[in-house]
Amino acid sequence: MAVLSWTPPAPAQDEASSAYRPQGHFRVERPADLTDAEALSIYRRILDDSVAVYRLSGDPSAARYRRWLRVSTTPYRSATHGERFVSNYANDIGRAYRAFETAGPMPVGAILAKDSFAVTARGDVFTGPLFLMEKMAPGFLPEARDWRYSMIMPDGSLFGQTKGPGSEQVAFCITCHATAGDEADHLFFVPKQYRIGGPGLNSQ
């Protein structure tokens, strides 16, 4: 399988004079169906190269996240992330995330990372974006439960960051995560079959 790089989508003609503002994650066309073992095998093969390009962004979390607690046993396909296969990590401050629905609000400094890759039906493998959520100090953005969202593309470029460069590009992250509700601290959780300690492949 070839590992191909990401190319940003060209804006439509009527968008040419304004900033490109996505309404959601770019979807993978004709995604492949993989077994858990196949997904894990691909992930292990591309992880070093993926991290190497994510770290070009200069974001410290992009270089460190792979050493954090991985809370998913194997990559799983996420419809809410454009049908990419994703894996979930939490830094030490955010380790309570492994309790999932009973985790409670995350403390300031908690960072959750989700890397991704895509596989098409014809077998092409694409490294996908790295998604980061960082709990900032109270008052940072109350309507987002003070989460800062960042999306790093697989060429090391920063697609957008809440209240930072390209903030409008990741505004849909806030809208989507708000649907999880304040009680869940705007968090979505790993599907039960892929949780550490669950019935899936245990790679911890």
C-alpha cells in the first residue's frame, strides 16, 4: 500500500474571495473496510512517519502524544472524523479520560489527542490530521467549556486552532462537541469495543 500525502481542497469559485470555512471533516471517498488486526498493522507501520510530520508544526503535543496513555486498543473508523481510522491518547493530566462516561470534567492542562489515517477501497493509505483538545484556564471560551481545538495536517501545517491561526477553520469542532453536552464536558468517548480494558485487541 502506498502512503500518500494530504492535499488541501481547493475552494469553490464562489468562495475564492473569502476564507475557506469547512462545515465538517473532509470525508474519505470509498473508505476500505478493515479488520481490527489490519487497522492495527497499518497504524504500527505508519506511526513513526506520521509523528515525524506532525511535529513539524512546532506544537509540543504533536511530538509527545505517542508517549501518552493510549485509551483505544486499536484504530477504529470514525464517521465523525470523515471515515478515517483514529486512535485516542490522553496526557497525564487528562488520564481520567480513561474512565470515559464517568471521567467528569477534565482539569486545566488536560490534552486529548487523536491521530488518524485513511484507507481507500483500492488500498491506498493516507496519513490524516492530528486532532488536539486542550483544557484551558477558566474563561478561555466558556461556550466551548474552555477547550482549545487544534488540527494539524499530515504535512505539518496548522489547519486551525481555537482563538489562534485559522480559528474559523476549526469552529465546527466546537459546534460538534457541544452536542455531547455540558455534563460530559463536551467529550465524546471511544466506542466500547475499542476501549482499553474492553473486549477489543489489547495493545497496551
